[in-house]
Amino acid sequence: MHRPCFVAIMLTLTVIAPAAEEESPAAAAPPEAENTIMAMMVETITPATDTLWGVDDPQTDEEWQLLDDAAVTVIETFEKVRRGGDGPNDNKWASEDKFLAYIDEEIAASEAARAAIAAKDLDALFSAGDALYTPCENCHIDYNPGVAEEAY
């Protein structure tokens, strides 16, 4: 009498246990990337600009390509920043002419960097990097002063 109950319980546990171990589709999905201007700056723009500003003396096509990839990343990400984000002030900032002017300058400097990279002109790349630095720093002073202060 006990044997049929035992078998029934074991069969039930065998069927239920794997189902309990499976994650729901929501739990298995990777978390969505944060769509805030701050996240775009920290996760994408900062590493790309660090690459451009940290240029030494690229010798190979691969080294120049890494620089071009960084410049493209800056341009593409600033185009996203221009549209705002999910941060508490993002859409307000994206509607301000001053903020958009900084973005225009940053994109123009990044496009100049791409032209310098295509020509493999290191001096022009340094100049483009300098041109990129000024609007970045001024934007930080106006919109995120803590970041500008941390740089020193």
C-alpha cells in the first residue's frame, strides 16, 4: 500500500522539480540597459573619448581602426543623447539650445577626428581631441558639475 504512494510521490517530484528549477522568461532575460544620459556618458562616451584622448602614436591599420571606431561611437552616442533619455532631467536638457550646441560641437570635433584618422594625421587628431575636450568640459560644468570637479 505504501509502495504505490511512494511511487506516485516520486513521479510527481520528478515532474515538478525540473519545472521549479526553470527560470521564467522574464527572469532569464538580461536586464535592459539604462537609457539615461548619465549611463550613456559613463558606459559609452567616456571609454570612447578616453581612447581618442589617450592616443599615442598609432602605427598599424588596426590601431587607426580602433581610433575610428571610438570616434564613430562618440558620434552615434551623442546622437542618442540629443534625443534625451530616462533620467530625471534628460528630456529637459535635450530641449535646451545650450545643451544641443554642446552636442553639435562634440559631434563636429568627433567628425574632425575621423577625418584626421582617415588621413593618419596625428597632429590633426590631437587638434580634434582638443576641440572635443572643450565642449565636454563646459557641458559638465553646466549640467553635471560634480563630474568636472572629479577630473582634477
